[in-house]
Amino acid sequence: MDTADLRVFEAVARLGGMNRAAAELNTVQSNVTARIKALEADIGLTLFERHSRGVSLTAAGQRLLPYADRAGRLLADAWRAVRDDGVPSGVLTVGSLETTAALRLTHLLARYVAENPEVDLVLRTGTTRELIREVLEQRVDGAFVCGPVAHPELLETVMFREELVVLAAPEVASLDAALGTQVRIVVLRAGCSYRQMFETLLARRGIEIQRHLEFGTLEAIFGCVAAGLGISLLPRALIGGVCVTGRVSMHALPAVEARVETAFIRRRDGFESSALKAFLACAADALATAQAA
């Protein structure tokens, strides 16, 4: 068994077929099949069950897969480490909640780009669930998510604290009037932490969710709430300007229900590049400045 075998094994396991793995690895199917057969012969166990739809892992294959994943990450980190001379450069991919990106990151990212001209910064938005998975699978170097996460494979640093408020149509005069006994909620897609918190809050109060109206952008949520199609839950600082224009009404929650933290997460065992170190330092400085203001 060697790292090349494990790389082929991981690709077949992830993609569910020899043909698909061959295409990703830029080789032919016969080569992939031969490598898998040789690996199985070396181990003395069958790693894949073959069927008409492709392949699936056997119990032995499932036991091997985490080690193949770990070996692949270690090799990728080794390659990055040997090329990192201490000057921030290359690609840095950061994930963020859409709300955090809109509310908190503009000045931070602008400063980071100005101070680190050799870094190609990529920002990806997603839900907390999606971003945790992307960090674990090393598709992003780190991400701003709704905390606490408390995952054993992740380092977590609290960056921002937000106050959540209920958003309703402009004519709604109070929180009680907004909530009622049955509600339609206007939310981002499944996996959004604010959506999960809202559902929990309503369940705790015995309020039935009549319908979910799911949208992909904040502007769509604002528009639907303004039209009286439902209510939403978002950070106060994000929607202040919308309230000023009179498009929606904003209703405070008790402190225990309103407080939420935004944390920056990264892999505990991942390589911390010079670009990532510079980003963390820039973020920490921005946070300290905001707290002192």
C-alpha cells in the first residue's frame, strides 16, 4: 500500500465508480481497476462491492477510507508547507454566512487584500452546515459560521456577537402580534443557523409553523416580509437600514433568545499557511478595534 494507491481508492470511494474516478484522475479505467485490485490483493480483503450502478464500499473499505482521507490531506499540507516561505501568497479561500459577509466582512477583506497583494482571496458563502463540511473536507481554509460549533476536529474563535430580531410587515406593531399562534416563516435554505434558531424559538413558545417560504437571498427575504407573506429572524445590525426606510418592522426578543455568536473555524490538524496567519491577525486586529470603539 502506498499513497498513490490510497489516492485512487479515495477517488473511487467518493465518486462511486471506476470510470468517474479515472476521469478525475486523468487516467483510464483499466489503470484504476488494476490499482484497486492490487491494493485489495496487498491487504487481503475486498474493498468494494461491484454492481450495475458502480461500486460501494465494503466494511473493510469503510474502515480504510478515513485513513485514505487523512493521508491525502497530509500530503496536500506537506506540499503547501514546503512551498510557503513565510510571505503571504497564493490562494486563500474563506467561507462565510451570507449575513456575515454582508454585515461584517467588507472592511476586513478590503484591508486584507490591500496589505497582502500576493494573495488571491476567494470568498464563498453558504449555511453553517455547508461551511462546516467544507472546512472539514478542506475545500475552504476557514469559515465564519454561527457558533458554538464544538467539533473535535475544528478550532473555533468567536469573532462577532449579534442580536437577533424578528422581522415582520411594516404594519405589525409588536412581537406578540408578529408571532401569533400560527406563522409563515421566510428563511434561507436548510442548514441556515438562523432558520434553525427560529424554528426552535417558535417551538419553545408553542407556535405552529404553518409554512416555510425558502429563498436564496436576503433581498428576497426582505421583499417577502415587507409584502406580509411571513416573518423572519435576522441580526439587528443587518436590517437596520431596511427598517429606516419603513419597508419592514423590527421586534426585539428577550436577551436569552436574541444573542448569537459568529465564530471563525478551521481544521485543528490543518496546515496554517502564511496567508491564513495574516488573515487571522487582520481579523483579530479588526475585532479589537471594533470592541474598543
